[in-house]
Amino acid sequence: MKEKLIDLFRRRTNSVSFLAEVDGLRFFAISTVLIFHLNTVFSSSIEFEWRDFHSVASPVHMGWWLIRMDLGVKYFFAISGFILGIPFMKQSVYSGRKIDLKRYYYRRLLRLEPPYVLTLVIFGFVHLYVLKTLSIAEVVQAFLLSLFYVHSLVMAMPSPINPVVWSLEVEAHFYLVLPFVALLFSRIKSLRVVLSIMLLLFTFSVVARHTVLLNDFGYLKWSLLVFASNFITGSLFAWLFLEKPKWFLEKGMVWDFIGFLSFFGLFFFYKPQADIINNIVFNVSLFLSFIGVFKGVVLNYFFTRPFVYLVGGMCYSIYLLHLAFLHFLAPIMTWVAIETVPYFVNLLIEAIVFLPIVLLVSSVFFLAVEKPCMDPKWPTKLKALLLNLTMRIKRGLFR
């Protein structure tokens, strides 16, 4: 029974390339995002400005951790840098199999677009006909800009249809840019030069982030330019992963210690985000946390548990749905809240009650929409299914 459930919810991928640790890392990223947005929606639903009553001054205060939970988005960027960096690093640095760019883009189109477009359509209709918060013109504009992954760049703000998709726009820009960067690297024979250029690009992105955030350049605040350092960090880890494969097979408690320190470092050096030193150390902590998960004994055990990597494997569905569904649940959150207990106790109760519901809804969406799209042959299979259905209907009508 357990094996059947694991097989049902496990992402459809090449068994050789499946790494439970990667989906474990995704679990950490999506968990922080869920907590961050649960707090945002809950505090708004009860009209409580929690920062006026709870300190965010140091790690001994819960508020300090809570305002940093959105770091999971940057963690996702680094994971993408790692996953997509591996095949391109193999091609560019290690003379591996040449990547068919047409297939590369087509595969991502087939895999990512259907769930993305479907949620945009559904949420667009909800805003228009249920919530009545947007006009037809606003919905059409937001839909088209989001469809082409440029809403945040053009409007200097996230899409009102589904605000969280700003990060998917950044991811899409990375997908587009990466092959061209890899092509440049493939013409450079020296690994030292390649790594030097990557570090130079990393430094440029860190400085750009500092400049953009400090001067509040709205149109660039949501761009790949200011998040490139996170993707590059993941790509540098991809190089290390390919360079020392046997080293990653060796586990040790010392890497648990380094890993736990690095996870704390992620939170400690996350804010202020405009600070250059903070940004550098944040990415170093991110890099070391990857190593800790792959090489630590305790960390590796935790992040490769079925529940952890299965939830992490559904992160795309969860990410697309969670904020909208939390807003849908907001009126019930108000009813569940207990006036006589502290805010953070209430938030814990809300998490215990409502996050499993979000996971359940996301699981259904994952199985019904996202996972079928992981099969590269799904358009052919869907066409055959529709033709078969049409033939059955015709037979029934003409009997």
C-alpha cells in the first residue's frame, strides 16, 4: 500500500536522474512560502498588525523568523540553477551530450504551461465573476502579460490574478537565458575561466540587487537581474556535484553540523536584502545547505523521507494554488481563531487545520493536471483519448 502511494504521488521522471534530495530541498522551500503566506492571509483576515505587538529584532523572537519565511522563493531559484545547470554544465564543461534546444523549450512548454495557464484562467474568472475585484480589461491585460511572463517587468508589480507567479516569470527568463550562457561557456576551453565568469556574473547580480532595492527601481525589482546570484549559486553546486560524484556518496555528521549552521545562516543573513554582504553570505549559506542535505547523515535521512520528497515534488501545484486557496479559506480562519490565546499560538492552530487542506487540494490538482503533463507524450495520448471518446459518442447517437 505504501509503495503504491509513493508511486502514485512521485514525480514522473527518468529514474536515473531522480534525486530524492532535490525534492527534499523543494519541501523546505515550499514550506517556508506556505508559512509566510498563511501568516499574511491570517493576520489580514483578523485585521491584526502582528508586528506592532511581536518583536522581529532577534532570532529569539518568533516574528524574526516569520518575516524571513519568503526566502523559500530564492531557494527555489537556486534549485532551478542546480537542476537545469547539470545538463548544460555537462554539455559545456564536460563535453557531454549536446542538448537539443528545440526539445528543451518544447519539453518545458508541455510540462509547465498547462497547469500555469489553467490556474490563470480559473483565477481570472474568479476575480471577474465571483470576487468582482477586477474589470474585464484588467483581467485580460493581466492574463496576457502573465501568459508571456512579463507582467512584473511591464507593470512593476505582480499579477493581480495570482501574485505569486512573479517568481515563475523570473524562472521562465532563466530558462530562456541559460542555453545562450551555456553556448558561450562551451566555446571556452578553460574550466577556471568558466568558473571565474560565473563568479563575475554572481558579483554583478549582487551589486545590481543592492542598487535596485536601495533605489526602489520597481521595474527591475522583479527581474532576473537581481536574482541571478541565486541561480548561479545553484549552478555552481551543479558543477561541484558533477566534479566530485564519489565525494557526494560519503556521508558524515560534520556535514549535518555545517548544514544546520547554513540553514540558520539563510535566515540570519536574509535581511536586509539590499545589503551586499548579506546577499553574499546568504548565497554561501544556500550553497552549504545543499551540501549538508546531500552529505549529512541526519539531514540526508530527513530530506529523503517519502513524505518530504513527495510534498516537495508537488511544489509547483502547491505554489500555483496555495495563496488563492488560503484567501478562500480566510473567512473560516477568522472563525477558528481563539481570542484568548497569543497570536503565534493561533497561527500554529491555523497551520495545523488549514495547511493539510491546502495540501489535499494541491494533491488533487497535481494528480489530475500536473503529473499527466510530465509525460512528454501527453498531447498524443490526449488526442487519442478525445478521438476515442468522439467515436463512442457517435456510435451511441447513430444506433
